[in-house]
Amino acid sequence: MKRSPVIRRLVFTTVLGVAASLADWPTGSPPALAEAGPAVSDLTKTNLFLAAGDYRRALESCQKAISDMSTVRAYVHLTYVYHAIDGYLEQLSQDERWTAVEQLYLNLAYREIEDLVDPPGGLARMAKEMIQTSVRQQSDLSAAMATRLSQDETNRLWQEQTRWRAAHPATWWKSFPEAWRQ
């Protein structure tokens, strides 16, 4: 089966993007896939999706956790994923890696195999602005929901993530904080 040049380029750049994102993990952060059995929780799956750079599935996993049982932890994790997307976009734009921004856009916008035959031709900088505006609004909303459930627990979890960000300023968005994964 021959693939069109556009599809070959999409597959190639997606594989390169995933490989590049796996190259510079914060110490101890890459979750071992062998440890993840069939009964892993949605929030554990979310961390695996973050590690892979699959932000759409990370969001979906958090949203499923909230649908199954709304907890402060689930809302804070969702907020963190939104912040991770924002942080990743900032790093990509600082590094002027606009192809990776387009890859992120594809990851967030497209879900089905049929989407491969009609790929977007949008501008990466526009995609960055649209995604950042949306994730910032959504993170504010999910943070407010977590705070309404428990201000103390929300504050504790955000102190942990603040320390995590400070310890891993260039890669924090690739994983949940260590304390959240124990």
C-alpha cells in the first residue's frame, strides 16, 4: 500500500517528535510501561500519556477520572495537564520548534484514522496561540473546581507541583510530580 507524501511526512514527523521527547527525561520520571498492567488507574494512564507526549489522551484520561469520581486530585491533575501543554508550547516556541507545535496541534485536534487523509495545513504560530488561550482558560476552570472541593488539598498538591517545576524547569511537563506518582 503506497502512502501519499503528506501521510508519510506526518508519520515520520510524529515518530521523530515522540523519539525526541523521550530523549531528555527528568531524572526518575519515565514511567516503566512494564509496570502498567491492565488495571491501572486513569490518573496513572495520564502520566504515561504525558510521558509519551500524547496530550489529547492525557486530557481524556483526566476527564474520565473526573467523570468516574470527581475528586480534588482528579481536578488538579487535569489542571496540571493543561499547564503542561502550555509549558510545552512555551518551550517549543522559545526553541523555535514550529514543526513540533504543528505535531501538538495534530495530537490535540485529530482522533481517527480518517483524519490522515485531510491533514491541517495551518500555521504553527496560530495553532500555538489558539491552544494556549484554550488551555489557560480550561486550567483556570478546573483549578477553581478543585479549590471548591478542598482548598487545603488543592494548595498541598500545587505546592508539590511548584517544587517539581522548579527542579525540572525545561522538562516538567513530561510527567506528573514524583510525589503524585507514589
